[in-house]
Amino acid sequence: MSGVVVTGCPRVPGEIAAEFASLSVATVHEAQGRVGQLASYMRPIYEGARAVGTAVTVLKAPCDNWMLHVAVEQCQEEDILVVAPTSPSDAGFFGELLAASLLVRGVRGLIIEGGCRDTKELKEMGFPVWSRAVTSQGTVKETLGSVNVPIVCAGQIVSPGDLIVADDDGVVVVQRLQAKIVATKSIAREEKEAATRKRLKAGELGLDIYNMRGELAEKGLLYKPYEGVA
Amino acid sequence: MSGVVVTGCPRVPGEIAAEFASLSVATVHEAQGRVGQLASYMRPIYEGARAVGTAVTVLKAPCDNWMLHVAVEQCQEEDILVVAPTSPSDAGFFGELLAASLLVRGVRGLIIEGGCRDTKELKEMGFPVWSRAVTSQGTVKETLGSVNVPIVCAGQIVSPGDLIVADDDGVVVVQRLQAKIVATKSIAREEKEAATRKRLKAGELGLDIYNMRGELAEKGLLYKPYEGVA
Amino acid sequence: MSGVVVTGCPRVPGEIAAEFASLSVATVHEAQGRVGQLASYMRPIYEGARAVGTAVTVLKAPCDNWMLHVAVEQCQEEDILVVAPTSPSDAGFFGELLAASLLVRGVRGLIIEGGCRDTKELKEMGFPVWSRAVTSQGTVKETLGSVNVPIVCAGQIVSPGDLIVADDDGVVVVQRLQAKIVATKSIAREEKEAATRKRLKAGELGLDIYNMRGELAEKGLLYKPYEGVA
Amino acid sequence: MSGVVVTGCPRVPGEIAAEFASLSVATVHEAQGRVGQLASYMRPIYEGARAVGTAVTVLKAPCDNWMLHVAVEQCQEEDILVVAPTSPSDAGFFGELLAASLLVRGVRGLIIEGGCRDTKELKEMGFPVWSRAVTSQGTVKETLGSVNVPIVCAGQIVSPGDLIVADDDGVVVVQRLQAKIVATKSIAREEKEAATRKRLKAGELGLDIYNMRGELAEKGLLYKPYEGVA
Amino acid sequence: MSGVVVTGCPRVPGEIAAEFASLSVATVHEAQGRVGQLASYMRPIYEGARAVGTAVTVLKAPCDNWMLHVAVEQCQEEDILVVAPTSPSDAGFFGELLAASLLVRGVRGLIIEGGCRDTKELKEMGFPVWSRAVTSQGTVKETLGSVNVPIVCAGQIVSPGDLIVADDDGVVVVQRLQAKIVATKSIAREEKEAATRKRLKAGELGLDIYNMRGELAEKGLLYKPYEGVA
Amino acid sequence: MSGVVVTGCPRVPGEIAAEFASLSVATVHEAQGRVGQLASYMRPIYEGARAVGTAVTVLKAPCDNWMLHVAVEQCQEEDILVVAPTSPSDAGFFGELLAASLLVRGVRGLIIEGGCRDTKELKEMGFPVWSRAVTSQGTVKETLGSVNVPIVCAGQIVSPGDLIVADDDGVVVVQRLQAKIVATKSIAREEKEAATRKRLKAGELGLDIYNMRGELAEKGLLYKPYEGVA
């Protein structure tokens, strides 16, 4: 399905997206069953970057950023642009001019399986990007791609309207129809972890908090003094 | 041509180099026709690093940094040392002692297809380095190489006296005799981009500013409502 | 030797470890004969991270972080946890809950040939980690490993009780019984470098300080003016 | 959707699959618009390997091959097993015992984003495998995954019942409902290429066959004699 | 311990080594508890390569093959030379002249974490090599290393006298004192697999042979018809 | 210099190229002082591939193979096409149709820093290719590049008319004006190696043939019996 722009895609509703506002990538990833994490080569271009929003997807030719301009028009407040090439390319698809255009529309950030340029300017603008490479290697505007079709970005399927959470730990995608339940599970997980954190800080061991000693012994874990081993 | 130090190389004149003082790697790379960008694995050792200067080139044996000492003597005010091994090596060829020596001579930075150590000290000294790896893995001083011969560094040919621009986006090389014209084109590009930026920030779309709609339609781009696709 | 926890391991004594307090990875690596540097893909999760301490080692199944909980109990004041999987995996074995637990026990940091999550929180807590990847990809708790056996971490053998120095340049391991002599050599090296640094800053060349000109000439290094070459 | 085995999936019908019997990966990939090629790190374990069949998909935990046993039961004549882990792992998920079991059921081959062992035996059995690594690194059987859900394998979405063509050039996936039209286009492409091949072998140039000279000139291609350039 | 050649190292006795003559890397690796497999980037330089023997280890400077000449003298009938650099290097440390010298002494093969040249000649001579790269990039003879000290090769500790098995699946190391027991376990495993293979070829499923259905159900595996899912 | 085809380039004369007919990449690389070896990721697409010839160079846009068609016309008997992209791309730039066209003109092979498709057909045609990847990922024909300008291919500068030798060990480039002297040195080296080979096969050690024992002892190499070390 190349050369298609799908319009009017449903998105995770704003009130549900808002529940993810302070959730970390790690928590969301765990809460939805350890799925949805994009490959670890997707790194923020500056420390402390964070974004939560709904995906507008772009499938584009390698070394070609034409479709990014098409995609801008499809973006609305609280979206995140998620971009993947049809074959691997680290060229610098994105820079501060496109970011300026996205910022005007209220877009929260960019996830791009490729290169990003103008990183200093993007940091100053407060526009966060997660990319596979930083490079200014230029691109052309020759080949059609598609906007708002399901894509594979850094090993994960991203569909238009899915929820994206991105922070210093990387990027996680939550399927649109799962967002409500994942938010609930994430918040529950955070509360549980807060309680655990308190106990750990008080000096209790995970071995005891999680009741691991029995199963470890059952599987045969042995403790031997150093003198007997060396 | 191993074991040769070429002396008295011509360099891009200082008044031309000065025109690049505030130009970004991205702008220069685009202005000279999307060539000259070193591979994206060449990264600054600290955020915000930036250097502009004329190349003194070093071709050296892998795991051997002897020729760096030879090269220091060939450096003068506003030079940038550009170093490549004869076969791949990430050993830590460069550290703060060599940097101290280069700083005294007015050298602006180092581009090294290999490893760099003492990154904390280099940041404190304000001596920027773009390298392929950060490591303290030591090197020997056994094998001759050459200074100020044309080299291949991170995929690009760099000749002595060429102009180097390096910032957070990586490194670009401008051939010595092209420097004047590239400076002019870069500045023109910046001015054009400033006008575009203004329009984008006012909410105009790149689709309209660059007149893309016609060509996109001609190539067959279709807009389909979500209901018709899903 | 899987499923074993060795207890009561001897460590580099505190007064010897203290001698490394301000030594850099680069200096220690050089002083002990250019050995012991972990692979350069082991990077600190934040700039300025630094840790010195004695190793508690963990050998664990890939994609499984169960043994980290077992290892916490074996840690004491001034230890550093060093973790390697039995086969390559970049999953996110470690996060802030485990760090909280280690901090209570006075552990100085973590070296992990795998992934790390919660990097923002870890920075805020001041708990430094050197890892191969940053990712929140979750792990399971199913398979036994061992604690305080010799392991291979990022290409180097690390035994329990060895001394670890880690900073912005990476990680170096010093064998337990070599620690005293390496400390002495490192300090001597630092003093020698201080003298060299002073001379370099005064404008002397390494070529002269290290008496390199003779050997270079003997090996056949030639100086040729640019006009004769071009 | 973890822990689910979907049964009774529709597949590309046998008579359509048969049309791909002698089509190459390159032809199919081009015919369907240059999409569907798995990443180039997916290599056959022996030269001359080739397989055409319908996908049975497996989503499995990293370092765990339990679900492969579950998947075998779901395979039928002319299927190809396509396997992806939930996070990257090159462990050796597959060997000759599983191949023996698949061969009995008429399965045509295996595509696995991970490691493969027993490559010599697999070649002798005539069971082709395309994998990311060759290694005997063992795996466990602890964690549930799913069979016959859509997966991402080496960068491409593969759904159960899709058509897979794999040869020395790699692997391409054709969506189930597109198979008929892609077969038709591929065969047309082959015929066209046969005519072109004949002309090229007779010494005609692609420049003339494809009428490129005009467009090249229009874009500004210049021919300059060597003497004028050097 | 650099610059040391350890002589008279004990080796796995010939009659025990002989028990490994027809065992595969995969079997040995599994039989000793899924440990000892070298990293999967260690590949044979020709298909069908296989070697079994006792390790003579070499620790050498990167880009330097001097110590290989020293090591040859330490080799005896049925040894395998195992070579690792002190820091990563893919230079071509080894070629057919060294192989000729090793063949005279009855050496069975070479495992080298680096580059290998003359691959065509080595295949004709029947001298198998497992290496990280194939390249003719030359090396120097300048720096001392050590022979017959414990080394880390491709992620595994190899000590002199250990048993090495290498085939198309890669390389596995068996500790000297474990060799007898690992041989026994490997042979037992082979017999067990032969029985399983027979049943699988007769059409029985692994699900039944290994009694997996109960545990899968217990963990919650669900079977759903396609109509109910799509 | 983009969009230029340089015609009438001088080449290494046929009688000099003929002297390289049976020389290996390893010998030529050593004979010219260990320079000119392309990066080790450039691998032949089939075992036993070998080619010697004079370079016709192509600089092309990534993901675009238009200029290959332009280059065919510039090729003559005994040429080798050497192709590099302006930024990294592994797309499948080359297949059997282009090979058919080159074969008619007497071209000896292809060196391409990118992808190659139709590997089975190329082997059957006897047209050797050294590439960075095997993939059928398609390319476009949109952007001008240049033919017969100096290029960087896999880390080495290749100029039109240079001599290329490629075999199972990779690819080496010899500068046009150096070809005669490198041929002479290579043949001398071969003769010397033949004499050494004879002595090694007779059981003499390299330690003695190359007179290494003295220098090793001088640098401090120690021989210690195992009992004293363990």
C-alpha cells in the first residue's frame, strides 16, 4: 500500500493518553507483558528527552524524506510522528525546519528509524527525537511512501493512533485499543513498586520481599564458602 | 607513501575559514551538494562540541600513536588534526597530554577514526574531539606513518589544508579549493532557510511553501479516509 | 559451576582500594601494562559517572535477572557488582529498584554486559552504571546462575574481590593480588605525567621530551616540502 | 496476545503458491513494489538453499525455544515456519531434531530471526534454514509465546498464511491476499526481463534499451575527456 | 603476565580427547550445561571444517603476530592453537606459511579472534581455521605477548590443555579436568537423541515425547480457532 | 564533482596487469607495504571467486543504481567496475542483467560497497562480485552520480585505471602508476615465500628461519615450566 495517505484515523483518546503522562517506558513495557519496546538502538538525541502522544505513521523510501512533509499536514495536537524506511538507511531525514512545522501543530516528538540532524537546535527548541543515528547526510524528495498505514519501526509494529511513550530508556508502543487497560496496569504496577521501593530502602532484600529463597533452593542453588572453592 | 611528513602545505586562507565560523555541518553538507559528511559513527566526546579549522592529516598504523607526536609539530593556529589508521582500530590513540600540546599551538580540535581517552579532562580543557570510540586501551610507538598526505577518514577523503566543520551533527570536510564557493552557498542557504523557518513557524506547510502538492498528485499520491481502509 | 554462590570472598583491602580513589581508568590501564580494559561498548549511563570498588561477580542466564537478587545479599560496603550473561543479551537486567537495594548496602556501582533501564532515576539517585545497552526490555526469573565465580565481562576475566575502576573512559579491572603494585605504579605514572604536562603546556614538543627524533630518523621518516610532493 | 495458538488459519492456496515455484526472491520483491524483503542479515545456512511455502508464525521469548515444539503440530504440507523472538537473541533455537519432525510433516523450511545449530546435518537432510546467526548456544523451555499471530521478523510483518519465497538472495514475504496478483506480476516481469537479457547479451546498452540518455542529459550529466579533468 | 611462555603444560589425555572425535559442538555444549560456546562471530573459513584437539593458547598484541611464531614451537601432535589479541583487531594474523609449519607438527587447526588470510590455500591444505574475519591486512612483529596462559577468546576463558571442538556450528571449549565427564555425558546425550530422532521421524510430536502438553496448559496456553481471532 | 563521466581514462597497461594474473591479494597487499586492502566486510558472493583488472569507478546516490547503466558504456575488456555510494546503503544495486551487459564487454568483475542480488545466477554466469551485503532490496533511478572520478570504496581511495586484485581474501587496490613496481615486488615476495615454505614444511621453525630468538630474548621473553606457574 504505497502512495496512500489515510485520513481521519482514530487515536487513543486524550483522557486516556493523559494517564500515561508520568509513566516511564520501563513501567509501561512491563505492565503490558514485556512487549512493544523498540530496538535499543533508538536513542534520544538529548538527555532528559520525554514524549507521550498518539502515532502518526510514515512509511518512506530510504534516503528520501518527501513523505515527512506530507505527514506534517496529518498531524494534530498531541501526536507523535513515527517514521520507518522501506529499507535500512541512516540518512538524516529530519532537521529543525520540519521540527518548527511540527511544533506549530502541537506535535510532541519524533521517532525515526534513520538519521536526525540539527540536534543542537532541536534541543534548544525542546523538540525531542529518538533516532538510530545522528547525521546531516542529506536526502532527496523523489519517491512516494504512505502515511498512517501500519509500519514496522525498530522491530515493532506501530499503527496510526497507537500510544507512544518515549524517555531516556527508549520507546514503547501501546496498541490503541489496549491503551486504557495498559494505563491501569501501569499505575497499579507503580503503586506496587513504590511499596517495594520503601522496603528495599529500609534494607529488606528482594530475596525476602519476593519470597525467592524457597524456589532458589528447590532449583538447587548452593552456598559455598570461599575456602572450600578456591 | 609511508614514512613521509609533508611540510608547508597550503591551507584554506583564514578569512575564508572565518566565513564558516557559525555555519552548521548540516548547512555546509547540503550547500556543497550532499557530499563530504564523515560516517555517522564519528561522534563528539561531549555535547555542544564545535570546531572549524584547516586539516593537518595523519595516516598511522593501527594500535600505534607515534605519528601523532610527529604531527603536533606540523600544526599551527586554527588547524584541526584529522587522523586515520591504515587498518581499523578503536584503540585509544589520543588523550589529554597530546591535547595540551595541541592547545598551546592553537589547534581547534581532533577528528580521529579510532579511540579517545581522558574524555572528562578534554571536556574541562575545552578541547573537542570527534572519534569512533571512547576507550583508554593503550597504543604503542613502533611504526612509521605519514603526515599531510591525503587520507580516508570515516569514508571521506581528507587532504591537508581542507576545511573541517564539526559539531553535534558530526563532521564535514570541504575541499581546500572549494571552500570559498561552499561558504558563499552555505550563507545563501542559511538566508533562504531563515525565510522558510519564519513561514513554517507561522503555520504554513512545507507542502505549500515548496509547491509539492502538484508533483505528489502527479506521482499518484492518494488520500483515503480511515473508514474506507480499515 | 552453575547454581553456586561463593561466600566470604577476600577482597582488595580498603586501604589499597583507597589509593585508586582519584586514579583514572586510563592511568590504571597503562600502569598495569595496557591490560584489563573492558570492551569499549561498555559505556556509563550518564556523563561524569565514576566508581571504584571491589568486584562481586554474577554469571547469569541471558534474559534472566534472578541472580541479581541473590547477589545483592552478598554485597558489602564499597563493592561493585559485575554482571555477565552466559550468552549475549542486551535485555534490561537492571533498574532503580535493584539500585535502591544496592545503595542501602553501600555498593558503589554496577558493571553489566547487557541492558540497563531507569537511567534517569539512576542518575538522580547517583548510582552509576556501565552497560552495553540502555533498554527497558524486561527479563524473567527462571534460571540459576552463580555469584562470586570468575566471569568474562566484555572481554576481560573478572574474579570476585578484584578491583574495578570505572569512569567516562570505560572500565578497567585490576587483579586482587596485583592491586597494591598497580596503585603504586599508577601514582608514579601520574607524577611523571604531571611533569610532562607542565613541559607540554610550556610549548615543548613530545618529539623532544620523549627523544623521538633519533629513532624516527633511523626508521626512515622523511620530511618533504609540499611543492616537491604535489 | 501471548500464550495463544491460532488454529485453522487460511493459507495462500496451493495452486497460487505453485506459481512461485521457480520465481526468485529478487523478482517477487520487485514485482510487488520493492517491499517485503527481510533484512539482509537473514542468510541461508548453505549455498543453493531455496524454499517456497505458506507461513506458520511463531512469536517466542528470547533464549527459549519451547514454542517451536508447539508450532510443529500446527504445520502442514508446504508450510514454512517463520520465527521471531520478542527481544533480540541469537541463541541457537533450532537444530536437526526439530527439522526431522518438520520434514515428516512436509514443511519446506525455516526462517528464524535468531541462531541455528546442526547446520551440517540440516544440509544433509535437505532442510533449508535462513537465520541471523549460526551457533549451538542452547536455549530453555520456560516461557509461553504464540503461534499464528502476526509477527515482525527481520523488519517485516509476517502473518500466518502469507507466502514466503527464500533463496540465496534472502527472504521475501507476500501478503496472503496479494499472492495471486504478485505471482502474475512476477511472471510478467520475468518475461520482460528475458527479452531485455537477450538484447543485453547481444551487446545493446541499458542506456538505449531503457531510453535513459535523454533524461540523463536533462538532469545535467556531462561527459568530459580525461585530459580536461586531470 | 606478558612476555611469558609456559612450557610443559598438561593436556587432556589423548584417549579422552579421542572420545570427542565424532561429537558435535552442539552436543558437547549442551552436555556440559550450555556453557563454553565461543561467540557466534567465530566462523570456519570453509564449509565442512572440523577439528578436535588440545589448546595451546596465545595472548598477543593487536595487529601483531610475532607470538604466533613463538607458539608454533610449543605445539605438539593433536594440539589446536587458540589466539586472542589484548585489544580488538581484525588484522590478518595468520596465513598458509604458519599453517604449513603447524601441519608439520601435527596441529589440528586454529581458533583466532582476529583475521585470517590465504583461505583458499588453507582449504587446499586441509588446515581448518575459525576466525572473526577474513582479510589479508598485514601485521607487524614488535610486541611481546604470552603463550600458554589463560586467555579470553570470543567471550570464553580458554586455558592451556583445555579441549576444543570446532565444526560448522562454531567452537566450544571444555575445561581440561572436566573433559572425561563431558565426553561421557555427550555420548549419553547422543544415544538419547538417537532414540528421540527415530520417534520424531516416525511422526510422533515433541509435544508428546517430551510430555509438554501438561505444563503448557498449566502456564495458560490457549488454542483459538482463526475465525474467533480475526 | 557530481554528474560527470570522465572518458578516455588511462589504465594500467595490459602487459603489467598480466603480471598480477596469479598473484594473491595477500601477496600484493604485503608487497606494496600493507596498504590498499578494502575493508573486510567486502566478501565474494561465491567461494573461489577471483578477478584482476583495471578500475572503472562509479560514485552513486544511495539506494539508486542509475549510474551503473551509464558506467557500463565506459567499460572495456579487462576492466573491473568499482562502485561506492555517497552515503551508506546496502540496497541491491546490482544483478544478473547488468552482469550480462558487462560480460559482453569483457568486464572481469564488480566491487560494490552495497548489496548484490541474483547471486545464484551470477555464479552460474561466472561473474564474480565482492559486496558488503547480499540482498534483493530494489533501488531507484533518479539521481545523477559520476563515473571515473576518484572514489572511496570500503575505506580505500580507488582512482580510474587503478589495478584491482580480488580473491577469497578480499580486495586490494594498486595505484595505477605503482602497478609495475608492485608487480615486481610481489613476484619477488612469492619467490622468497616459496623458499621459506619449503623450509617450514621440512620442519624448521619460523623462530630460526627469521632469526627471532635473539630479539625476543632481548625484549625479555621468558620461558617458565608449568609447575612453577600454576
